[in-house]
Amino acid sequence: MIALFIALATAAATPPVPTTAADGTATCSYHTYQWSVERRRAEKGQAISKPYSQVVADERDPSDPRCSVCRQDQALVEPAKLGLPGVPAFLACAAHVADLRAALENVAKDGKFKVIDIVGYRVGRTRGAVVAGLRTEWSNHSFGAAIDVNARHNGLYDGCDVIEVTGKTIAGCHLRVGGGWDPDKRPASTVTKATSIYREITRFWKWGGEIRGAIRDTMHFSPTGY
């Protein structure tokens, strides 16, 4: 009985798999690639176009099937229209854009955090097991279920065997992507737990600067933080 209750509760919490794309069309199209861990570059780029009915489970966010790699399941977020002039528009899963727009509007109203740029939907196999030198799993960006904020000032680090990133502990980590995380030098554009961008986005997503393990992705927000 308990197992049945848990199964029913899980099913009720998971949105149903859509039969048409978020924009109402019956098409799925996207451009993708695989990341080469040896050459440190994108390889095997390809364009995909097919009926939406042929989208398979692997092409959907495992935590929310409404979000997929399809361009047609994405919606435009325009920070400049939300009070953040000069910040370029980006795409995100249509199921998440209402939360993202509200969060950015509140960041703009607060006025203390400087948003320079945001990267959202970007399809690529950049995670998971490596086969023949190439990554085999989609990133959360591939589903439009992640954003990177001010990457030039909020880098992705590995070798971070720390409980919490601070100006002192980050010095022992290895910067892999983006710019150095330095809240003392750039307090207005660096993501920390004290900033409005952290407060607003973590109402519904998690920050990559707090994920478990040796990675600290200080630019990154997603449902899992990864």
C-alpha cells in the first residue's frame, strides 16, 4: 500500500509528456554536438529535424518531460523588457519562463546586482560517460532548464574539495571555464548567496556553487544545480 501511494504521488507530481511542442507545432528541430574531453572542443555537430511524435525519452529532461532538446519547446526571455537594459535575450524551456521572468524582474527592481549576460538553451552532450573521447549525456542547458549568469565573472571550477566557496577557499580550486569568481573585486556582478539573483532564482532552482562534489559552477542555475 505504501509503495502504491509513493508511486501515485510521484506520477501526480510529474507533468505529462506533451504530444505537441510548446509552440503548438508538430515539429522538433535542434542543432547539437558532443564535447571532446581530449581536444576540449565541440565535435560531431549536426542538425536534427523530425516530427515531434518521434521525440524519445532521451531527448527530454528526466525531471520534467515538458522540457526537451527541441527548439519548439523553448520560449524567449527578454531581460531588457524586464528592467535589465542591455542584457541580451535568451531561450529557456517554456515551462520555466514564467518563473525566470518574475525572478529577473525582481532582480531589476532590487537594483543591486548587475546582470551582464545570461545563457540559457544550448543543446549539446557535455556530461556523463566518455565514449571514444566524447561525452554522451545532455546538459541541463540542452533542455532549456538551466541558465549561466555573467560567465566572465563567475567561473566553473573543479578540484573544489570545500564545503562552501569563499574568496579564500576558491583559491584552491581549478578554473576550467569562464572568469574568476571574486566577490571582493566585483561585488555587483559576482553570484553569491547574498545577492538578489541567488535569492530569486533559488526560489525554484539550485545554484551550481552549492552542488555536492568537487565541481563548483558559480555561473550556473538549474533544477538540480548541475
